[in-house]
Amino acid sequence: MPPDSTPARARATRPLTITERARRAQLIGVTIEVVARYGHAGTSLARIAEAAGISKAAVLYHFPTKDAVVQAAYASVLESLTEYVGAAVDARSGAAAVDAYVRSLVAYLRDHPAHTRMIVEGLGGATGSADSADQAGRREAVAGLVGAAKAAGEYRADVEPQITAVIINGAVDAIVSESLADPAFDTARAADELVTMLDRALAGK
Amino acid sequence: MPPDSTPARARATRPLTITERARRAQLIGVTIEVVARYGHAGTSLARIAEAAGISKAAVLYHFPTKDAVVQAAYASVLESLTEYVGAAVDARSGAAAVDAYVRSLVAYLRDHPAHTRMIVEGLGGATGSADSADQAGRREAVAGLVGAAKAAGEYRADVEPQITAVIINGAVDAIVSESLADPAFDTARAADELVTMLDRALAGK
DNA sequence: CAGACTACTGACCGAACGGTAGAAAATCCA
DNA sequence: TGGATTTTCTACCGTTCGGTCAGTAGTCTG
């Protein structure tokens, strides 16, 4: 009997049961689906519980609040995406790393529509995430890539990494959003086109 | 006594009173502010009414539903923006029109922060708008501009208008969003940078 | 001045929200 | 087997939501 007044797990990093892990994983999974389907505003505790086949109270037994569930789901998606893109980017350097960033991001999001919808929702949605911090981190990462390509002499000297990063991220996001709105949109071709444009615009002399 | 069961104005295009016009305009104005400040999810009928200094019922006297108020506000912003950008674009042709599109859009949104926040909110928000239709229209418009520049021989022959339009819109939106998150961000410089990049990437041989 | 119409209020409604309480299953361990 | 612990349930609470309703000042008109 630890002096743990909290009814929900959460406290003092107890070992975490098998059932606990399984339920958490399941709840995160269904929450991703629910947010992808109904949007942030349409994601209620009741809906998550129903999708998981348990009661609202059971959900709140595993997570302290509804927001905690959504945030965990969001973090899960972000981690998965970051790992995927990170692997692709780390395998190259210079301008090739920037190209890999564009292509892997588009590829990942094409292959994981639910994740994509959740992230797109989350970018606009207020509740769920560290939003602007995430975005700033992403910009810095890309700016780092651009800066490296510039330092390697592959990009022109007058390229401004921060601004370029904002533009690249915006272009990639637009390609992803477009493919969500119009499934017939050829994302791979669009990614190729973007890479070509970046090469012509940034490479050089 | 026309067979008009609807309590709210709305029906049969009656002349529309002075007070009516004034209240409508006021409600649209405060709704833009409220959405800009609290987001789509945080915009309740009560909040709109309070901001306008009248009761909820009074708001619903002038508009049939809450969504109608939000939609009217959204349409108002869109119309204003479209007019501004349209004027700038129509004054040029070819590649210069594309440049004007980028610059005027960034300029307008820099000068109207509340409008900007409402639009950015609206793009992600489910309730308010014809969202995807608006986006598609916007893409077509820009694709038309790109196509014209291409036909005029200012852009390379292998430029794909649709994909290019998606990329341009994404880049512009990213610049705008960035300036919202970081007021110190130099949007005019970013717009210049983007225009330069587009010139290098698309202009052609 | 009577009646109609405009513009509005406050009180209220049902539904949905996130979250809590207490008891009941299910499971584990001695 | 039996007591403790984990996991889940049903029932409920308070709040907020969009929206309705009956009534009422004020104004305009015949």
C-alpha cells in the first residue's frame, strides 16, 4: 500500500502490467483511428471507449484524462514518423539528405493514411499537442540539413536555411494534404517534381 | 403574412432592414475576432453573443444557426482576400502574375492577422466551410497562372501546372503560418526568397 | 390610438461532454 | 480455497453546448 492516492496507474513508474501495456497500446491505436476519422473535435471519450470495446471509466483507469490518451496517440504517431524519416535522412548527406527528407516524408504519409490525418488534424487542433514546438523543431532540423548542404558547397552561398526550411516543409505538407483530399494525386511524382525544383533553385555554382 | 414559418429573416430575400444589415456586419466582425482568438472549437454561440453585447437568442434571430454565422464570417474573409489578391494578379501576366500572387497573398495576410488566423483555423476545422472545394478552386486558379506563364514561354515546357500549384500554395501557406507562430519572421523577405526560387526552378531555357 | 411588426431578452430544454463513485467481476497468489 | 489486487462495469454528477419559446419594449403605420 504505497501512499499513492492516484487511482490511475501513472504514478512512481511501477513495473506496468501485461494487461496494462496491451490496453494502453490498444487505446492508442483506436484513438489514432478515431481522430483520423472524426477529427479532433469529434473525438470524445465515449467514442474512444466504444471503439476499444470498453467503458469510458475503463479508459480513464488507464489514462488520467481524455487529453492524455489523445496526446499519447499523437506522440506515438510522431515517434514512428520521426524514426522512419530519420533513418532515411541519416543514411545520406548534403543535398541528397534534403531529397531523402522530402521523399521519405511523402512516402511515409502515403503509406499511413490514419497517421497522416491525425497529424494534419493535430497541426490545426488546439487540444492535443506541443504543436508550435514540434513545428519549430522540424524547421530547425530541415534548416540544419540545408545548412549542411550549403556548407558542402552543393547549395549556393546565398541560400537562407531558415526560410528555405519553411518553404520546403510547406511544400511537402501541401503535397500530403492534397493526396488526402484527392487520392488520385500522384504523390511520388509530386515529390520528384519538388526535389527537381529544389535542385534547380538551390544547387549551384 | 407570407407563408414564411421561419422566424429568422433568411427567407424570400426581403429588403433587409438597416438594423439588420448593421447587426449582421457586427456579428460577422466579432465572429472573425472570436475564431481568431479562441479557434474553431472554442467558438461558442455564447461567446459570439457576449462579444457582440447581445443575447444568444438575438444572434439566432439574425442567423438561422451558429454555423451560419461562422460560415458567413468565413465567406466574408475569403471574399475580401480574394478581391485583394485578384486585383494584384489581374494587373500582371505570365510569370509576373505568379510572383504577384505570392507577394500579395503574403502581404494581405501579414496585414490582417485576425483574418489569417481564421483562415488557418478554417482549413483544418471541420464545421465551418467548403474547405476542400475552396482549396481545389485555389489550386486550379494558381495552376491557370502557371499554365499561362508556361504558354507565354516564360516557364519551361516540362513544368506541370497542377503539381507546381500545390507546391506554391503550400510554400505560401507555410510562410504565413510561420509568421503567425513567430511574429519576428520576415514574411516579405521570405516571399522574395520564394519568388526567386520559383524563378530559378521554373523559368526557362 | 390600435394594431402590426421589428428586435430583443431570460428562462428553459435535451443532448453530449469529461469525469467520479462504488460495486462487481476477473485474476493472481498464498 | 480464500483474501488481496487488478480491471471493469453501471449509474450518476456538473457543465456546456446549440437551439426554442413566450413575452415585451420600441417603432412604425393606418
